[in-house]
Amino acid sequence: MAESILENGPSTAADPAAGLDLTAAAVRRHLDHLTEDGTVEARDQKVYGNRGRGRPAKVFALTDAGRDAFDQQYDDLAVQALRFVAETGGDDAVMEFARRRVAFVERDYAAVTAEDPTLSPAEALAKVFSAEGYAASVRTLPIGDQLCQQHCPVSHVAHEFPQLCEAETEAIGRVLGTHVQRLATIAHGDGVCTTCIPTSNTSSSTQKEKA
């Protein structure tokens, strides 16, 4: 159940039932257990755009404790190492390290798009980030695509060193050749890292307005 929420992001009680072939009652029991032991927590569902009437649906998201079970056993060591980098080389050294860490974005994006030219830029990026453990997916909106990273292998470290998130955003914008905007990050308490990738028409219109 926790792994399903990790892969698909904050989910309503009905979402895992369909994917795991469980009854709604069974899912609710699992979620109650995960909530009691601190693995997940209930939140109001975020709504993008106009919200309809009524209260927002409740979704279940992994807590920091829940994420600890997934690929974060070296967080303390990484934080200590980056503290040393910051103390000896300053913020610029931390940023340089962050940029080198996300070099895989540009390297692998070219390989993924060459292998499958039918992928949209956002879909190609989702494959690149998923291969690095980010459980990424794409949500299409009228203004463009949203790259959604359901998991972040370095979220605990990025909480203290936001340069890691900044470098990711830079790398995404660089490979796409356009401005992108981070709307949410797991490192700052959101259930998913979300980056808005405007459509080419939207991007062109924005550039004309600025001119």
C-alpha cells in the first residue's frame, strides 16, 4: 500500500483499491494502520484551477517517516558531507555539487529522446527521472504539462540544502530550452515535486508579452 502511494503520489482511498485489486474496506483498513504507525497522513487534496463546490477530497500521502523506508538510509552521511562542503567552499561549492549531481538529466534526456522520438519532452523527462528513482509521471493541463515526481531520493537532504532542487529545475529548463517553474517539492512538505512545463504556444505568448 505504501509503495502504491510512493509510485502514484497522494491518493484517495479509492485509488489503491483499483490498482491492487482490493475491496474499499480492505484498503481503508490498510490506510488506517499506516496512518496509526505514522507511515501516511491524510491531507486535503490540492486542486489546480477552478475548484467545484464542496469540501476537497481527502488524500493519503507518505510522511517523512514513511519515506525513510525507501532509499534514504544514507541521508545523515549526505547531510554531513554537504555541511562540510558548505563550510569549506561556501554556497557556490554546494551549488556546483548540486549541478554535477543532476548531470544525468541532460545526458539521459538526449538518449531517451533519440531512442523514442514519439515521446513528448515531459514524457522523456519522466523516464529519465524514474530511472533515477523519482517515480515520475506527467499530468497534462491546458497551460502545458506538469512533471510530477512522486518520490525524491534526496528529499531529506534537500530540506537543508535547497540547491539540490534548484539544480534539478535548472537542468529541466536547460534541456527543454524554456523557462519552467517548480510549483511544489517534497523537500518542503508537499506530497509530490511538481514542475510546470509550458506548451510552446504558451511560452511564445509569454515571451511576446515580456517584449
